[in-house]
Amino acid sequence: MAEKRVTGVELVKVGTWEASTGPWTVTRADIAAMIDAFTAGAVRKPPIKLGHTDERFDGTPSFGFVDKLRTTNNGDTLVGDLVMPAWLADAAPLHYPDRSVEAAYDFQDGAGTVWPLALTGLALLGEAAPAITSLDSLQDLVAASARKRVALTTTGAGWPDTGYRTTILIAAARRRRNQRKVL
């Protein structure tokens, strides 16, 4: 099965957020602790899930994992790469544009070391709103990466009359429509 890597996805930002478990205050130290636990191998690569799962149903499959944790914005944002099946990477911007981390405080690894905070999973969210509302959606990330890669050049007297021009115009209109902000 082919897989894709979606790079530089925002996971957590410094601030106080209203999570399902109550207010959650994230500091730079928390973000650094998650990276430290990940880098040391204290936790497995956090699995990607479709929504938050109920612990009573532990047979839910993983749909990939989070890799290469790092910070941006002077340590205020935790980002990572999402490694997932190609079909999900293609579908996620439309069907699962948001995400929510799962983390454990005072996480004890197999060697007995206690880590202040460890990233243990990532839930892709569809219709449910994330607690951290200022993260870029996957739609924004894909649109930004597309803007970097799209190049259109023509030569000669114009477009050939093959329907190709219509296809390009429709694709451009869809990109513009998908980049609109809802107020």
C-alpha cells in the first residue's frame, strides 16, 4: 500500500485551550517535553486515528503515525510529519481537515523513566471542532504547498482546443473556492 508524508503539520500551540477534559494550558516546556520523549524513543511514533476513539473499543486500526516532531514560531508551535496511506493523505484535507493531539502527563516508559509530557496519538477530525482552534487546517496546508508547486507556462499562439484549457480553469476555480475563509 502506497503511503504519503504530509510535512510540517501544526499539532499544538502555546496557550490555554478548552479541551474535552477541561482547560489545557500548553507551555513551551510542554512542547519541549513532548519532543524529548519522542526523540528518546520513550513512546512509539504516535498513531493517527480517525477521530478520538472510545477506550472500550481497542481494536480500532491506526491510519499511520506522526514523525519528526519539531518546533516553529520560536518554540511556540509543535509540528510533525504525518505518514499515512496515500488515499487518506489525499482525502484528509476535505474530510478530516482538523486534528487533536492525545498526550499523557507523567508518562512512564518501559525503562521506568518518567517523562513530564508525551504525545501518544493524533486524532484526525472531520465535523468535530478541535480544542486548539488556531492550528492551520490541512486544507490550508495543502493549498499553501500547491501554491509553491504550480507553474503554468504557454508558448505559441494560445491554448490548443482539446478541453485542457477548460480543465485548468475549473481546477483554478476550485482552488480559489477552497481557499475562501468562512467568517
